Amino acid sequence: MRMPLIALLATLGLPACSPQAATDGRNLGGDPRLGMAIAQAKCAACHGGPGSDAAPGVPSLNEQYPEYISKQLAAFAAPRGAPNHRESAVMAPIARALTGRDRGDVAAWYTVNWRKPLKPRNPANVALGEQLFLHGRPEDDLPACAACHRADANGIRPDFPNLASQDPAYIEYELKNWERLRGHRGKLMSIIAPRVKPEWAGPIAEYLAGRASKPVQ
């Protein structure tokens, strides 16, 4: 019998998600003007620019927390086998070509850009996605996504990313392939993602696509 999620989190020493627990007031201090030049040369072709859509299946980085962007770039740059390694044949060479300062500047640039809501690919799935995101599925030991990503899906700085107005194909793919792509990076999601049934990933992604993203404070 599978251990209930709350009990499992306790055995791993993981705190409950809350703004108080997750926020530490860090500021990377990156320069968005320098970040713009780097992003236009290395990032915009796939991730888009201010207010523009990313390529299908690619996440928008606009209005994302700078700490989160910088952390992911460091993970892509990390060698395979490193505790923080994140697998991507596309992102690895790009991230490894950036200095730590470059990462902070790129993160600062995307943070001040805006992200527009997207139209769901399948509007019929939105209601189920809303139910799963806001309330989870207690009978299947699936907690509400909103517990960590907030009811408005804008996340909690610095560790829980903004998912509002995010590309639905990207969200669906990540949920279905979390363990293969990230292994056990992110202890909470390595526990939660396998509990998201394949037929639930799409509706959650459709719901998030239409949520309004807010400027980073």
C-alpha cells in the first residue's frame, strides 16, 4: 500500500509549501539591459521575447522568477551525474557557454517582460484541469498543485515557478516525463509528478494556459 503523500513528505524532511517557507527575499541583481543582448542572440528564437509566444512545446520565460531561471540554467550546464543535472541536448551547450553573471542578466531580462494568456488547445478539458490544479485528487493521494504554485498559478518566489499562461504542450510533456527528464531533482515534484495520471496532464496544462500571469514583485 502506498504511503499517503503528507506522511511521505514528513519522512523526507520536506516542509509544507508556503510563502513563508519558500521566500527568502533573494535578488540576483542581474542587469536586464545586458540580459536582453544575450537573450536575443541565444534564447529568443525558441523562448520568444516581450509578450511574444515561445515556440510550441517550449516554455515562456517571461515573468518568471529570476532565481528559478538562473537555477535551471545552472542545472542544464551541470555535468551528467551531478546532483543538480537537468537533461537537455538543446539547452546544455547554450547554458554551458554562459557565465554565472550571464545567467543572472538573462534571468533579469525575462523577469521584466510580460507573458500573455494562451488559448487552450482543447477547451473541454479546462474544467477538469481546474479541479485537479485547485483541489487535487485526494482519493488518489494527489495534492492540489495550487498548494505550492498558488491558486492563481503564479508560483511562490524563488522555488515554485510561475505556471500561468505557460505553453500547454510544455507543461503536459514535463508532467508525463518528469522522472526521465529530471530524475529526482526537485524532491516534491519527483513524488507528485508520478501521481498525475497521463490523462490528467493535458487538462492541467490547458487550464494553466488561460491563467493570467502577473509581473514579478
